[in-house]
Amino acid sequence: MIRREFLARALSAAVASAVGSLGVRSAFAQHAGHDMHDMSGMSDMSDMEGMGDMHGMHDMAGMRGMTSHAAGASDAGVALASPDALPSGAPLATLRRLANESSDPGTFRATLVAQPVRRQLMPGKQTQFWLYGDAAQGPVAGPLIEVHEEDTVEIRFVNRLPQPSTVHWHGLPVPPDQDGNPSDPVAPGESRVYRFTLPRGSAGTYWYHPHPHMLSAGQVYRGLAGPIVVRAADDPLAALPERYLFLTDLKLAADGSIAPNDMMDWMNGREGQFVLVNGARRPRIVVARDERWRVWNACNARYLRLSLGVNYPFAQVGTDGGLLGDARDGLTELLLAPGERAELIVRAGQWPSQTALTAAVYDRRKMAMGPGGLPPDPARALADVRFAPASAGGSGAGAAAQPAPHPLPSPLRTIEALAPPAGATAPQKSVVFSEEMDMAAMHRPGATMHEMPAGMKFLINGETFDASRIALTSRSGEVEHWSIENRTDMDHPFHLHGTQFQIIDRQRNGKRTPEPYLAWRDTVNVQPGETVRIATVQRMPGERMFHCHILEHEDLGMMATLKVV
Ligand code: C2O
Ligand code: CU
Ligand code: CU
């Protein structure tokens, strides 16, 4: 593809100039196992003391020492920890919970502190995470916020990080001024209260994470992200036991520190050598009866094509915004783009057996330093799953003695198609993703490929994010049709704040595929060359963000503001 070739060449040239004597080929080869650049001057970047400089990470001049390291790049690269440096095989951890300090029914009141926390995950090495809650023990993710429809939620956020931060309630219909927009930062040492009331019908699987201007990726990859479950009064699946799988990505240096982003991380979105499930590598799950799983993809950039293997079909019963109308049964895989969630029914089966929950190969067309792009990652086991149906084995009872699989109610709920009132037409909006590489910026003296590389642009409607610009304006209560077109060469997950939308259809290679079922979502993957059409409505005036949920792209400016009037 012409654009991809051009991009690859632009990057090759820029990297060659940035790393001096180090050839592109060897720079690329090194990336396979290590970071490409010498970050030794930044080894304390994950420590509080070193973070003062991070604040200006978009300001290349602020990255002292970087150019000199780049010039002498023969010792390039932070050595990364080996992919098996973290222990595996422990039972799936129970998530920490954010305690409700209120005894009034209908109120959830709590304090959420973001702070550096030192933990030992790798034997003999300390890692400094940034976490919500004291987190001296328990998963290095979370805590879980469990609330109910119609609850009033009042969360005091205390920022003990060395950077400004916000808390964004991903997917929840909270007022714009309570949604942790980048324009509402909480300064280091400060606090604020986020307050909102959850409407009826909002039951579902959400999450929260920081959203400060240009600092979201770094805060999330240091550990700041947690799950939210909103419960319904009348949940048709309430009888099933629930299991939560909160998936995050971790990239550790050999010394145990959280490795900084290198240029490939900025370009493609960061993928570490570890995927954690509830804060641990490859845990063990025992399924003794049919279960409802809630799964979050809280990775910065990793796509998760989830599978239990072809012999272990499961049902999907929910998306980002809660239950489907009808279960989608018999699935053997489900793609969760960064930011997406799903509710699944995993059946215990009739006989003991075991398998792995796997992220199967998915080619999201990552870019490379040379022509052709990077190959997709190989499949990866995320967790080991053992099926031990309660009544199996024992006396050798036959199949007739087994309990019937839990029947799924139909419908699970009623979802109406989101449409303008009869006789009206929905206003149309267009969102176009594109990419642009600015050779001049890349070659400017002193430009480096560290942190946010100058000249690497991911655009929405031809622009990078500018806090002072309103990209689109919508009227509160008005159902609109948006088309999201991906003119780049890689996948990007589109995310819109403040509401849940429905997919109408997807068009690619001249073929239009109507979405086969109704579902509420706040994030949808858009493949290269694809246009996804959605129906959406905002119900509260104010400013909302929409962006690519590869957090590095968001920080690089692949984000825009929707004003709701
Ligand atoms: Cu989870 Cu603006 O994002
Ligand atoms: Cu969001
Ligand atoms: Cu993107």
C-alpha cells in the first residue's frame, strides 16, 4: 500500500537519523527483544522523583540527555524482563473493592486515591506502580466499584501522583463536568469530588481510568485503571455466579521498573511482554458450574481475540453497555478492542477437562520500521481454565445424571433500535481517521524518537487534538448517525464519551454489512479502509471527547471535542 510504504520510509529515515550510526535494520532487530533506545538516563522515570520531567513529555527539549543517548546508541535499549519473569498459575485473584462509606440506601460514597505504590511482582525486584487505593496487597489493578442503577455516586478523588490527573467514567452517562475531561485536571496534591446519578437501564460493565491531556497512556500503563459494575434491580442472569477478568498490559524492564514507551509503542500503541488478568500473569480458573464472566480489555493498545478453543464454545450475553437482547450462543472467539468489555456465559460442561483462555492471533496491522508492517503477535494464553462440573466424576454417573446446562432466558432484555422520531431524519456526522508523517519535524535537529515522537501524527478529520477547538456540535436528545471512516493502515478503536451507541452497519471493500444484532456500545473497532456507521444520542449539554482508544494515539492527539448544546 502506498501510504504504508511512504510511512515506513519516513520512519526509517527519521530513525536512522535519530540513532546515528545504528542502521535501521539493526534498530529494528533490537526492537524485537528490547526497547530500541538507551533509556538508562531515564531508569528512574517510573519513580516519583524522576517524574517531574515527565510532565513536559511532549516537549522534546525537556527530555534532557535523550539526544546524547540517541547519538551513542550502540548500547541502545532498556533490557526488558523476560516474558516468563513473572510467576504464573496462581488462582485468579479476587479484585479489591472500593468500600462504600455511606449507609444511606441509594448512595455510594467513597474516596479514591491515586498514588505510587511499590510492589514486588517479579521475584527479587520491586516495581513502582501508580495505583488507585492503597494497594499494599491485592491485584495491581482496580479496585472494583460496584454500584446499582439509580444510585447517586459521590467519589472523592485524591491525586497523590506527581502529575495532573482526572478520573474518567468510561461508558457511563455522567454529566460532562463530572466525566474527567482533560480540560478538568486535578493537580498533584489536590482532590475533587465526582458526583453523578446512574439512570435506570444503565446496568452494565464499565471502567474508570485517567484522562489528563497527553498523560493518559503513561498513567494507565503504570496501573491506573479499574472496573465498574452497575447492577440492575431485575437482572435475568442474577442466578449465575459471576467472575471478573480485568485484563491489563504490563511492560517491565529487567530491573523490575515499568519501562517507558519507545517509539514503536507510540506508533502502534504500547504492548508489554505481560498481559495480566486481575493483576497476575496467567492465573488458574476452575469452573464448577455455569458462570457469567465480565471481561474488560483495559490494555493501552492490545487487541484481545478471546477464545477458549474450538471445543469450548461460549455465549456472549453483554457488550459495553449491558445485556444484549438475545444471547449470541456457540461463539468460539470474540474480539475485544482496547477499551471494550463483554459479558460471557462459560459453561462447566459435563465432564472434567481443561483448556486455556487465549488471545488468538489478530492482525491489527501494526506498522514497522521497514516496508510491510509488523507480523501479528502469536497466540498467547491468558489464563488456564479447568472445568470441574460439580456432579461429574464421583461414582461414574452417566450423562443422564448431569444437570442440564443453565438455560439462558430469551429475550435477556428489550433493546429498541435507536432512531429519530418518525418522519424526521437523523443528522449525519462524519469522523475520519488518518495518519500523517511530518518528515521535516522528524529531521529537525534535536528531534528524537523518544516519548512522543515529533512528526508522527494521527488525525481526526484532518486535525490533532486542540483543547480550544470544538470539532463537532450535537443537540441534546437528538438521535444522529455518525460514520467513522478509517483511512489509515492500521486498526483504531473509536470511543465516544457520555453515551452508548448502536452500530448500524460496516462498509469495507464496497461491501455493506448490516450489524446483525442490536447492542449498546461505547467503543468500536474500525479496520483500515472500513467505515462503521453508528446511531447515537447525547442527553446532557457540555463537552464530550471522542478518540482512538489506543491510548498512545489519544495522547498523540487522535482525539476531538463534541459540544452538546
Ligand atoms: Cu476510556 Cu476517553 O476513554
Ligand atoms: Cu471514555
Ligand atoms: Cu489509534
